[in-house]
Amino acid sequence: MKTTKKWLSAVMCAALAAAPLAGVHANAEEVQEITIAFWNADECFAGDEVLSTIEETLGIQITPMNITWDDYTQKIQLWASSGSLPDVFVGDFRNSKTFTEWAAQGVIKAIPEDLSAYPNLETYMADEAIVGSAKVDGTVYCIPRKSYPSQEWTAMDREIAYRWDLAQEAGITKEPATWEEFDAMIQAIIVADPEGTGIQGMTANTKGLFSWMFLPYASSIICDQGIAYKWVLDEDGLYKPAYFTVDVLPAFQLMRDLYEDGTIEKDIALTNNQSSREKFLQGKSAAILFGGGVGADNYNNVAKYWEEIHGSDYLEDVKVLNLMPDKDGNLSYCMADYAWSETYINSAVEDAKLDKILELYDYLLSDEGGIYATYGPEGELYDLEDGAVKLHEGVDLVGTYPSLGALKDLVKWSPVAYDESYATDWPEEYNAINRERAQQAAEVEMPEYYAECTEKVKALGLDFSINLEDDTIAIMTGSDSVEEMWADLVKQYQSKGLDDVIAQVNEAMAE
């Protein structure tokens, strides 16, 4: 049965009428304008059937405030400092001191403790694994945009694809199961250069991916930047950041060795999304480090063009590196947060508008809202079979309904990656690779750490951050010994207040 405007309106109105609305509400006839900053919002919210149906049903009008992947951090911070923030905006700020400053200065609105009028949102925010990092001194100030349903799924967030076809032509007969074997394989491909392209070592979508991929060689819990770093108890019974208690030298030495071998390309510090994809696609790079799993971004920007260029299927030529062992021989991966970014609500938003924002989020988290905001009206681009989406042949979802480009990801980030009731516009074989990786990761035992310490850092407003991207690139590409460079880094962090942060957190934990 098709999901028409009339049907959607009836469902949503019934749902909204079934529970009392929270707070002070606008008149039923009053339309609330909600300004939303989202990537490419101007294009997404230009107007289509899906957007207008949701707007009319909820009594809202969405006005876009545009941000891009290149400018969103700076633009949002500028808006915040000038008092011109939109009503709703997204970004990855909650693991930086900016988050605690916004909370303390009243820039962002606390999320209501009582969400009973919004049952889907209430259930979503009841998961401590989701909201734990969204708090400042016990109060929730943002809505994390969940990327994954459970810890093991985060293992697909950073992956390496490599040219298995070229490896076999270079005489490699076994897929690599250790970093030493990976190094040897890439070296063999470079030497043999089977396609005569002058092929080089591994590229990466961004240089920031290296700490996530290689620091788990030392420990899976030392991969957080900003103020989100995890804490452990040391042998003296003191809480300390794991980054400074774990023996990280083997991980940095591994990266240095791979870089010096050329297994990681020499110009890696200059890498970017477009150039890395193009190099791998054109046979200039033997491997590529990317984020977000082998579907979605990887498929749409690389894999779907593969046959046109190489005359063969991507998955015939390319393998995805399995989870690799750490320095002790145990499989490991980066223990990433379930959500890399989050939604904020401007503190200037009044109760009536807040109610509408929360109603919108509640609807997008419902079963029918999630499907409608991802695929549009049933029967046009897809059918539902036993509750699961079956896409029609050759559909262009966002091309047909541009608003799907924002609505499907406004609350959660790409549930199509893990929710089997959703359908992907890339082949099922890619989803199977992601599921196999998650199953493998489910067997990995994570070290113990103390999330309360991270919460204390935020509550105390401590101005101390860890910059893994700069640390990693500096040591990986450096000329001094790894040991000397790490010792210098520790001294730099101490000069920025590391010891004082440790003292304050331990004092707070003892209270």
C-alpha cells in the first residue's frame, strides 16, 4: 500500500495526538519556522514532496542555513560567537572544549530530561552508550547522531582496501594477516608494478585516519582526540589518560616503518578525499585507507566506476584488510564512539519551537519516519516486503527527493549500514563484508577504562586536548627517532598542563 501524503498525515497526526505534548505549545494553526544548518542544506531543503509533507503535518517550515564539509566548523563557531546560530545545527564539537564552553556560556540548550511526549526520542536517548559523551556535569546538551548500534560495528569505521589482483600477479599467494605481511605484500606490488602505472604505497582519504587505524596496535582505547580521551588506573592507583600509560611506541614505530618503506605513500601529509580516490581508482596506489565501511562513500566514489576503468568487478580485484593483531598478537580495532557528530539546539529557541524540533526528531526516529525520510513515498522508488525495503531498479533517491539527503541523516547517521530492514543502493556483497567485520570484532575484548574521568574533564572545564592527528603525522614522517619524538611530545603535553589535569581529575573522582 502506497505511503501517500494523506496516509502519512493521518499516521503522524494520530501519533502526535496519542500523547500529550510537552511544555508550552504554539497554536495548532501556527507554523513554526525552524532554521537548520546541515551540510549542503540549501540543496537539500529547496523543497520537494517529502519535505512539504513532513512540514505540513508537523506545522513547521524548515529554512536552511548552508554549511559545507570544508567550512562547517569555522562557520558554526563564527555564528556562535556572533549570536547568530540557527535554531538547529550539526557538528562534531562535543569532544572538544568548545562543547563545555557553549554549555557554560548558555549558547546551547539543554535537552529536556522528560522526553515522555516524544517516545521514540526518549528511547533513543535512554541508551547511555549514545548519550554518555553528550553530558556536561550530568546534563545532556546535544543529541548524538548515532552511526552504529553497538561497539563491534565501529570496527568498519576505518578500513583498508588493497589490490589483491596485483598482489597475486606479484607472487603473493596468501592474504595478509599481520602488518608485516601487509608490508611485504605492498612492497611486492610496488616492485612488480604489474600495470606499469608507477604504483606507489597506501594513500588515505584524510591523514587523520592513521591514528584510528594504527594506534590499536598498541591499544584500542587510545584513539580519541580532543577531550574525549579514555582514562585508566595506573599501577600506583592513579587515574591517567591511557595515551600516556600505554606503551604507544610500538604503534608509532609500526607507522614509521611502513612510511619509510613506502608502504604508506611519501606525500601522505598532502592527501585529500578526491586525490586519494582518484589514485586508487587509476592504479596509482596499491591500497587506500578510508572511513565508513565498504558501502556508501567507498562504493559511490570508487567501486562503481571500477569496471569501466579496469574491465573487472571491484570485489574481484580488491580485498578489505581484516582486523589485524596488536603488538601482543590479539586482534584489535579502534574503540570508536557510536556517533561521530551531534545535533545542537540554540539556547534562544523558545518552548513552542523546541516542542516542534523534538516532534520532528521523534518522527524521524520512528519506524515509518525513518523509512519515509530515507526513501520517500512507498511504491514510487521502493516497495515494502515483510517490513523490509526493496528498491526499484535504477532509482535515484536523492535525485528524486533532494530533502532525503538531509532528513535521512539528521538524527542518525546512515542506518542503512547496519539495519537490515533498510536497503542500500550498492550491492549486497558490500554489506556482507561489513557484517563479517562486525562479527569478527564482536570477539575482541576491550581493555577496562573509566568513562567517569572523561565526564569530569568536561564538568571541570579543563582546557587540555590531545591532538592525535598531528602527533601521528609528525612521528610517522619524522626524521628523529620515534623514542625521542614521543618523549618530546610528552614534555609538550606536560607543559600544557597534563599533570595538573591528572591531579584535578583524581581529586574529583575521590569526592
